[in-house]
Amino acid sequence: MSAEEDLRFLRNFQRLLDEGAFVSTYKFALLQALADLAVERNPQPDGRLPLPVTALAGKFIEYFWRQVLPYKDGKALAYNTGRQAAVVHRVREARAQYHGNLAEAQADAGAWSALEGEVARIIRTMPLWKLQTVGNQTVEFLYRKADYRDGQIILLPGVAAALRQFHGLLTHLIRGGWVTQVQRIAANRQILGDTTDLPSFLFGIERQALNRFRGVLREHQQGACFYCGRRVTNEGELDHFIPWARYPLDVGQNFVLAHGQCNNAKRDFLAALPHLERWRERNIDSTELARRLHDRELPSDGARALVVARWAYAQGASSRAQLWVQGREFRQVAAGWEQVLR
Ligand SMILES: [Zn+2]
């Protein structure tokens, strides 16, 4: 796309967020699902990207999985004005059935695809064909109703590329709107009070899951810091290897155990190539890690982590990002990452 087309795309996207008429937060979940799937899946040579509505449903379930938890004093938030959103009911039931364990729910293949099917039906009747309506206008710049068949929508040429390129910016916009919408729902005002942790509640990772990941990674790295190799004598910190700010990927393969000091120095930077090589070897190619995650029913998906890493380093290369080596040492992203991630 040309710079002008990029701008038009962003303007249209902004319009959906600002002017689209919605009483539920489905709009935000749908936009986030489109952006995430554009990163995780490759478009066709003609630039179009077919997406099954069940794949969008899978993303909805993931997003709402943590949002259905009680927010404060055992009270859950509403995600719709009026009646609670239907997806929330279904996800809450599934959460109870699998004791909150998403990986376990996903592993129960038959029940999971039935759940995806149900949520897909809700998406088809609710947000899918309303998303691109602003005022009395329909602006079909993402996908067209006329192209829908066999349970798939098709992102128009260039849309997947734009979603990939602007993923960080769009996520920021989507989440801002999402938080505001939740705050605006009258039923939530009392529950929210003057709390300030709503964004991390809506989009963060559950603390309990973090602790379980930490145990697995400590074992997998034999107690050593992933970045400097020295022993982690205290609790240590769990770092998102592909920074969470760039893409919120909460599968075990994207976590490493590190010293607080190393983790703080790395912040939201991508790691330099020696780290990347070691990550690939230990976390992606290692069946050992997958087995450990599987044994503890934690989310595990090496293929997805690799795809997201390729996207993140390609983004980094095109913006000439600095890669973090150690302490305050950085290196310009250089050719070579493609070899490591091929
Ligand atoms: Zn360290």
C-alpha cells in the first residue's frame, strides 16, 4: 500500500472505533481478533487473507476468558449495556467446567470446537456485519459481506499487510476504546469505583498462571537466567521474550526466566541474535519444554511463537530497531535474524 492508502486505512479504522454504534464490547474483540490473526496467518499471494469465523471465535474466547473473572468483591463486570453479552455467559460456563484452565479447555478438542461454533454463531449475528457500519453508512474496507462463504470472511487485498504493519498502534487504539466502553457501562460504575487497574485486568495475564509458568521455566533453564546465564537465587522474573507490548503472546514458549535486573534492562526491546538463537533452540525446537508445559496443562504453541517472532523481527528490521544485548548494550538489527527464524 502507498503512504496515502495507509493513511486512508488508519482513518477508516479510527472511524470504526469512534463512530461505530455498539452497546457491547464485541466490536473491540472483533477488531483485535482481526489484527492478531493477520499477524499469525500468512496472506495469499494476491494479498487477501481468508479467515474462518471459528478462528475469530477462538480469539473471542481467549480475550473474554480472563475478563469474566470477578473484578472486585466477587463481582464481575458487564460487557454490554442492558443484558450481559452472550459470549460472556458461554465463556463463564466453560471456565467453570475447566477450573479456569484455558489450555485444558482447548485440549478437549470436541468440546472446544463446539464452543467455537457457538461463539461463531453469535459473532455472525452480532458484530460481524455491523462492524463496518458508521452512522447510516457502510464502509466495507476490511472485508465484504458479498465475499462471505463456507464460514469464512476474506480480508481485502492489503488489509492483512496493514494490520500486521500497524499492529502495535491499532492494539493501543482498540484497548483504549475497550477500557472506555467498560467504564461507560452504568452497571460497572459502582464496581470500578476509583480503581485504576482496569487495563491490566482486561488484558493482562492472570498472576496464578504466571507463577505456574515460572516453575516450568526454572526447571527448563536449570535455575539460570536466560540472558546472562548466572544463577537466579531469588524468585526471578518471567520475561516475555517477544515483548508483551509488541504482541501479547502468553504461550509457554514465549516466556523466559531472568534476573529482575536483566529483565528491567531488556524492557520492551527485542533481544539480540545470540539470545534469539538460544531462544529458538531451547524454547521452540525443544520438545522438552513442550512436554513440561503439557504436563502442567499450560498453554504451549511453538509454531505460533515462531510466527510471531518472525513478524516482530521483520517489523524491527524495517524500523531499524536496536536489539538488546545486555545491560545498556544494544546492537542494530542486522541480517541474520531471518536465518535464525527460518
Ligand atoms: Zn541475568
